[in-house]
Amino acid sequence: MSDAIGVRNLPAAIQAIGLAKIPPAFTRLEPQSVSGDPSPGLEARVHDPLWLLGRQWQFGEFHGEDVGTPIAVHVLSTSNRVGAWQPGDWAAQNPAPARVLLPNTALDPLVEREPTPAEGPGLRQRAEGGAQLLDDLSDADIAGVADALIASCPLTLVGPADEFDSIGPRLASLLNGRVPDGEQAANDLEAAGGVVPAWLAGANDPDAAHAAAMAWLAWYRGGVAPIRDPGSDSWIDERLEYRFSARLDRPNADLTLRAPSFEGGRVDWYAFDYDAHPHPPIVLANEGPPPADSEREDVLLATPLRFTGMPADRYWQFENARVNLGMLDTQPHDLARLCLTEFATIYGNDWLVVPVDVDALALTTIRGVWYTNTFGERIRVDPPNDAGRPGKFRMFRVTSASGDSEIDGLLLPPTMTGVQEGRAIEDVLFLRDEAAAMGWAVERAVQGPSGDTRDRNAEPRPAPLVPGVGAGVDLDYYLETQVPKNWIPLVPAAVNVGVVALKKGAMLNPDDDKPVLARGVILRPTPLVIRDEEVPREGVRVRRVPVLARNVDGTYERWIGRRVSVGRGEGSSGFGFDWAIPRTTGGR
């Protein structure tokens, strides 16, 4: 710029722009016309239309079968509801009996809800339940009950003592004598067998008080502390996952679905495998004839498909620059990217969307699709058939475990929407320790007797090995080293010919030679055997989380479920046998 200015003089406007003497400004992009009439520029006149017609003929654009546009689409569909389910492993020696799945009932809480521990819920949960009972009785204008209820159901700590749960004794001292024990009150109501308990006898209206207490009992057993039923537990300890089955009711033949490895969360169609030959089948006791197919025909309007980055179909229309399909970095072997680009740029405007409402908690099968075009013709749309195509990939199709058979239709399982999960009340990390040739289950967080979660990593760690001091001794011998008490050993053990699994063991407390047991619920089953392949090198993390959701009728559902995720890799416990530590002043 400086050389050009030195050779010849530039106009003042160019000098101001080139030397940045004026601030930058924005200019509108709009058509301009010398004659004052922008119409000829907007018309986009073609000076050689015959050449364009020849190019259209060359590319085969005149070979269309018809030019009719769909104006009405008729969709004929049938639906079959999920009418039964079976918790647990169906291949076990004594599988759990099948259960009825009532309409408007979700599978999530039924599958994930774990049996209440033998000692019942924590102190905080029992106190909150008892306080809710007092509030329900007060809302029903029941008087003369509170003192008798608190005296008959005192609130105390239950379960194994935990010296590191410091909030438990303080919470018991604060709440004792102020709120009743909800678990004890529930047990009294259940033991009474419909009779008014003693602590309700002094109410001003015993019948109304009993009705309010029974309504509270249904709420308490429904979410806070369900009745212990190990037969309804779908958690498989040796696999660290859920297993359950479901049945689709059809008039001719029921369809059986298996969930072989459900890791918790939303129950969706991909959690199931189709079992064409169920053994054993899902059978309910005293069930009637299967219901008929629910058939309906919908008349809908087809709308063009729209997606981000789609080329504009109007002449004077600016396309969205956020997605530039022409800038995709592709190679000749990138078939997926090339197919995506070809579909989006060439065939994107050939697709129509027909929104069809499907029944919830059911399998919807499309029996036929017809459309009426602008010429009044009614044309049937044949379903795509790729049975002869190699490969096993299917989208939104429930297939068998081997992929040889599939179910025709879209499955919308009975599941919760808008689930809220709280902070984990228990966190266990399963990991490998190659140096010790074993595995470990590390309890990172557990739920204490108070009902609150505490961090087990805050417990005192074992003292490190310190070389001794003294003359006349060269080495100090240790039979085994100590590990933190929240590290539970998983010892390799043969469970069958050529099959090795990880079996839960226990370290000995050096103070009293008693086994150090797990504090949480996940590691409580004894014996506990975990398949070797379920704990890979990256480890596995299992958490117990409180879950809250709302049913279709507006009522709340609460339960405690488990979530399985990837761990943090291998770990090192520093555990070893036959250690010899040299003394600092060894020798004679």
C-alpha cells in the first residue's frame, strides 16, 4: 500500500480505507439497479432456455412417473400392550413368578426398587415418615393422638453400630420424644389387621383417625420403606446388572421379551431381546383369554422433512451457515460421510414426514400406508424389505440375541418420563489389582444408621510400614500388609471347570482378628460371587441413587435404584505377603 501511494496519488476515499483513517462500517446486502427498477434482477431471466431444457432431458428429470403431491395419508396400525413381567433371571433354578403389569404402570420402579434392608430404613427416613403421619392426622382434624403415638413408637437408632456416623446419635437425641418412629407405626398398623391400634384409641374420632393412618401406611410402604420381598428383586449380584422379562399380549401368540443386561435408568426398546422360544414362558396364575388387537386408522397430512443444513428449496433464500455440508472432510473410503452428504444435498427434499401417535406401554405395528395425491389417486406404500441384505443392523427393531429373528413394530416400553435422581447414597468401585493378583471392591460412600451418606475415604488409613530401629536384627518380617478397611477383597476362585470368578472375602482386623465386613448394601450378600468378566481392566462403578418420578395420574413414585458405569482403571492396594523390611541400623 505504501509503494502504491508513493508512485501515484490515490483518491482520498481509498486512502482513508487503506490506511484505516475511518472506523469500519457495515453495508447492507441488497439489490441495486441503475434504472431504479430492481424487477429485472429479481426475475433471473434465462437467455437460453432451450439449452437448460436439454440439460434437464440429459439428466433424466423428465422421466417422472407422476407429478402428484400427497395431500392425505392413511395409516392402519395395531397395538399390543405389555400385560405381564417377570423379575430376576428367568434361567435361574427357581425363577421368580410372573406378575401382572397393570395399565398406566411403569416398569422402572418395579425393576429397580430394591428390597428394604432387614433393619429397615435409616433414622432420618423413619423420622420423616413419623412426622408425616402426625401431619396427616392433624390435617384430618384428629386430636389426642400425638403423645400416645410418640410414646408407643419411640425413635431410636437401629442396625449395626457405626462409630464414624457421628450425626446418628445427635439426630436421635434431637428427635427422640418429638416425632414417632415411622417404621414402628407402620408395623403396628399392619399387625393390628384392620383393628385400631392402641395409640389411636384416644382419638376424638377413631374411625377417621384409622382411615387417615391407613392412607399414610399406603404412602409409606409405597415409596419410603416397601415391604421386604426378595422375590421381586431383579438385581443380579454376579453380573452387576438387572435382569427381567416382559410379555406382549396378542390373541394368536404372546411375544416374550428378555432384558439380559439392563444397567439401570430408562427402560427403552434397546434393553430387550426377542425370545422366539421362551423357556420357561411367562404365565400368570388364573389369567383370562388374551385381549384382542387394538386397531385404528389415522388420516394425516404429510409434511416435508426438515433438518439442519438442508439445502434451501427457494431461489432467493440464504442457507444456514452453521452446517456446511460442502466443507466435510471426506476421503474415498469414508462411505458413511459420503452417503450422508449425498442424501442431504440430493435426496433431502424427497422425504415426507407423517406424524403417527402410538399407544404408550405397547407394541405398535403398521399394517398399511396409503396416500391420496392431488389427482385423487389412492396409492399404497409398500414396506421396505431388505431380508436378503447381509448384515444384522436394525434400527428401532427388537431382535433376538442372535439377530436371526425380529419383531415387526415399534415398542414403546412402560417407562417413566422426567425422572429426577438425587445424590448417590452408596458408591462402590470394583477394580483390578494386578500387583496383588486379585480384585477389590472399594466402598467410597455408604449410608449410615442415621440415613445420611458418609464418606468412607475419611476413615483412618492403616499406618505405613516403618523400618524398625535396633541392633542385632537385620530385617523385620510381616506376614501381610494392611489395606484400608473400605477395601473389600475379591479373591479369584474356581466355580466350575475352567471357570474363574471373583469371590468376596474379608481382611482381618489387626486389633481383634475379626473379619472386616462391608458397611453398605451392595456388598452385603454373603456369599457374593462376581463373574470374572464383569470386572474388566477399566473397572466398574455401582451407585445406589434415590429416584423420584411422576405417574401418568399425577402421583409421585419414589424408589432407590442402582446405576452401573465405567470405573477409573486399575488400582493398587499395596497388599502383599511375606514382606521383609530392612532396619535402619541393622547389623551387628
